Amino acid sequence: MNYDLIIIGGGPAGAAAAVYASRKRLKTLLIIKEWGGQSVVSETIYNWIGTTAISGADLANNLKNHVLANSTNETNPNSTLEVKEGNIVSSISKKEELFVVKTNDEKEFLTKTILVTTGSGRRKLDALNADKLEHKGLTYCATCDGPLFADMDVAVIGGGNSAFESASQLAAYCKSVTILHRSDVFRADSITVEKVLKNPKITAIKNVAVTEIKGDKFVDGLIYKDKINNEEKELKVSGIFVEIGQIPNTSFVKDLVPLDAMGHIKINPLDQKTEVSGIWAAGDCTDVLYHQNNIAAGDAVRALEDIYVHIHTK
């Protein structure tokens, strides 16, 4: 079967695009591994617009229900949206005027256009007990979880712009913020470093490796090693924010569309187009400056509007 559009990914971007595609009557296939994207593991999300607080699991379920309500089913037999769950796309190739999308179960699908919304995964902290205490004081999103640590001492691990931006944000409500960086040179812009470190609530420690997260049921500190003299020290904190980068889920298109140095898909932010005609991308897998659930959903809607125009004017 030939499709007008295949959407790849089941996070906020993929779900938003799927709903819009269905309402525009595009013959669409949504291929997802799982619903919800990165946020599925979040205990509570406070910045999903329209909902004061929601768990990652509930957000994923809401996205799923919204999409399935617009897909082909017994009560909606005339829907143009199909959903293929539990699969990943292994490759995409071109066949004349169509794209061939192949999944891990060896199925092949033909489509006029593609929207990639596969997101990214946060680079995990390699330290003792980091996995055990994730979402129990150790988190990967200052925007999502920062307000929970008001009037507490916290640490930010990382040395790039995202680490310094998170530290600045956290300083607005935390008692103190300590930035821990593995190198003697910060990767963040020098002007950002200078501005952030002027805040008396923020300090930075360089040339250290975080080796252990302390705590039983909740984080109460961390151990770091000075890489110059190998001395180990303990830092008492109630919250740890890890900002050591993300890994875009784009390996299946690396030979098809141009990627930046970090593996993000390069897009035109005006319409979400990639440099390959017929392929769009939205959300955390792209090279846009900011990555958030709300931004991903909005970017996907922008892409879908452009895809619709492309299909009906080509």
C-alpha cells in the first residue's frame, strides 16, 4: 500500500503530527516503538501546557488515546490514519518518486513523504547508584523538575551551555548551585560562563569526575574525584541535574539526510524541511536551538501543515 505520509516516532511530535494528518485526511502510517518519548519515565511533568501536573506515563497514555481516537478502528472506519506499534524503522531508501520505509520486522512501506520525530535520549551519568536514584533526586531536566528543589542545595553536572543555563534557572529558587565539570575548560560560551558565575549562589568546580551518587531512598549527596590529585570529596546536595548531552535517535537516516556534528537532523526552521525533498523532521531529533515537549509538538504541526501543502500542490 502507498501512503501520503509516514510519521516515525510516538512522542509529542509524532502524536501531534498524526492527529493533524488524520484531520487533514492524509493517508498516513504512524510507526512507533513506544508512546511518550523521553518523558515517559518522568514522575511528574509541570510544564505540559494545559495540564497543571501529569506523570510521564499518563502523558504517554493521553498521547496514545488521542492518536488512536483519530485512527482507523470500529467506531472510525473511515479514518485515513493507521498505527503500527512496537516497531522501529531500520532503513529508508528511495524508489523512483516514492520512499521505501523498512521496519525491524522486515516489512516495507511506500510513501510520498516522511516526517521523522524520533527524538533523542539523554546521555546517562556513569556513576555508582546513578541509575538507582534516577527520578529520586537525580534528574535530567531542570525545566521539568527544578521547582521541586526550592531552597535546597543542588548540583549540575556538565560544562556546556545547557549546564550553565540550567544552573542559572535553578539559582532562582534553590539555596545554592554547584556546577561540576570533568575538564579544565568549559564548553559553554565564555560570556555565558562569566554571567552565570557572577551569581553568588552559583559556584563551579572543574577537573572532577563524579564517581558515586549518595542516598538511600533519595539523593543526599555525591562523591567526586579531583582529576589532578586523585583526591575524593563528598558534596552534600538534595538534587542532581545531569546536563552532559543528548544522543539523537537518527542513526537510521544518517546516510540519507544531512546531520550536524551531534547527529541532529538539519532542518529549515521555517517549515521543518530537511535538505532532502519529501522528508521533514521535528522535535528533539532536529538541530533547533531548544528541545522541549511543547516545542516538539508545535514543530510537528508546522511540518504537517507544510507536508499537506507539498502533497496537494506538487
